Amino acid sequence: MNRFAGQNALVVGGAHGIGRAIAARLVGEGAQLAIADADLDAAQSAAEEMRAWAIECDVRHTHQVQRMAQQYLDRFGHLDVLMYVAGIAPAVPFLDLDVDTWDRTQQVNLRGGYLAARAFAPGMVGRRSGKLVFISSTNAWDGEAQLAHYNASKAGLYLLAKTLARELGPFGIRSNAIGPGLIRTRLTEPILQEESFQKKYGPGSGVIPLGRLGTPDDVAGPALFLASDDAAYVNGVLLFVDGGQLA
Ligand SMILES: NC(=O)c1ccc[n+]([C@@H]2O[C@H](COP(=O)([O-])OP(=O)(O)OC[C@H]3O[C@@H](n4cnc5c(N)ncnc54)[C@H](O)[C@@H]3O)[C@@H](O)[C@H]2O)c1
């Protein structure tokens, strides 16, 4: 398939894990791609491998997102597909949760998504075309313990996606979200080592009907679907990719 031939794409948070898998698939399907990430070294090595372009951007800082968007537009002219993937998920019981952790999580997971969409939406409106995909989580729906800050950020990101679907839909722009379940990446590797987690999600627990954890590639396919013309009439959804966990 070459569904993104001639299209310009950007993966914010594309240096590792799910974002990297999405980036590789976009290039594989013909997109001209940039990876924006706070981890420039990893973004550069991913970009080199994929023949893409790496841009340094810590999404917590408004001016860095604006500068990244300007660099992108100076080089590529316009953006067709924005994938917002950047995210952090520090696990902290609510009674120990400090304001800094709360704020940092909102800044990366939610506010950064707003900043990225704000930077590119005017150009998309001008062209009457664009696709926005936000990587939310099953935790937009499921109030998983120790992740109040994360759950709130991902529910917010989903509502951002839905609101943009309404406000920007009339301009030919589609906005959707993906809700991954438990995907094996460096983000989840530490908690996957915990016995309590293995008991809850491991094979035989029945929590994940398909009986296995997800992979970054499991998420990349549905994310590309939402950005593709195959989803031309899909706008404002949260597509769970969780092996049936929320079924
Ligand atoms: N792994 C899972 O089980 C899972 C489940 C549901 C949702 N998600 C979401 O998927 C997304 C990707 O997660 P992942 O598991 O691939 O984790 P990951 O840590 O491998 O990838 C996260 C990416 O975001 C980047 N990033 C972090 N802080 C940033 C910042 N301030 N500015 C710019 N980039 C920044 C990282 O450098 C990295 O490239 C996250 O939003 C996460 O919340 C993951």
C-alpha cells in the first residue's frame, strides 16, 4: 500500500516505541516525514534509518513547538498528517502525587497536543485538508490506579480530538484518537516487571481477551488507518487498540 504517497507527515514523539513504529509505517507507505522529539539523538537515528528528518522539540515549551512547526513548514511547505504521540506515564499513588508530576504530565500529554494542533491547524484550514491523530489511551476511559494525572491527561486529549473534529470538520479536516491498551515499550517495561502487574495482565488472567500484550506495530496500523482515505468518513472517534481489554 502507498496510501501516503505525496503527503507530508509529522510524528511528534516519534523517536521511540509507538511513535517510531508509526513513523516507519508512514515512510513505508510513501509519506515525506519528520520526527519531532525531545530526545534528539534517538530522533536522529530513527530518522536516518527511515530517510526522514529529525527536529528537536520539547513539547513542554510553547516556543519550541512553535519553532518546530515553523522549521517543518519552511522545509515541507505544508502538513497533511499530524500524529501526536509524545507522552509520559509516571506511576504515583494519588496520595503521593505532587503538583510537579501532575503539571509535567499535562504539559507533555495534553498541552503539547493542543500546541501542535494549534501550530498546524491554520495551514490545514487554508488548504481545506488535513488529518489529526492523537494517541490517547484506554486510560481515557479506565481510571487505572496510580495514574490519576495520566488518566486525566488522556481523557483530555480525547476530548481535544473530538472538539477539533467538530470545529475543523467543516474545513475538511478530520481529527481522531487512538486508545492503546497495554503495549510493550520502554514506557511500560518497568511496570511489566512488577509481580502485581504480571498477575493482573499476564496470560491466564483473562484481562486481555486476546491473551497477549500489544506491540507498537499493533498500534501503528490503526493509527495509519485513521489518517488514511480509508477513514475518509471517520471523524471524532476514539479507536481502542487493546486486544479487547475494554470489551
Ligand atoms: N505503551 C503503552 O502501553 C501505551 C498505552 C496507551 C497509550 N500510550 C501512549 O502512547 C504514546 C507513546 O508511548 P510509548 O509507549 O511508545 O512510550 P515511549 O516512551 O517509547 O515514547 C514516548 C515518546 O515521547 C517522547 N517524549 C516524551 N516527553 C517528551 C517531550 N517533553 N517532548 C517531546 N517528546 C517527548 C519520548 O522521547 C518518546 O519518543 C504515549 O503518549 C503514551 O501515553 C502508551
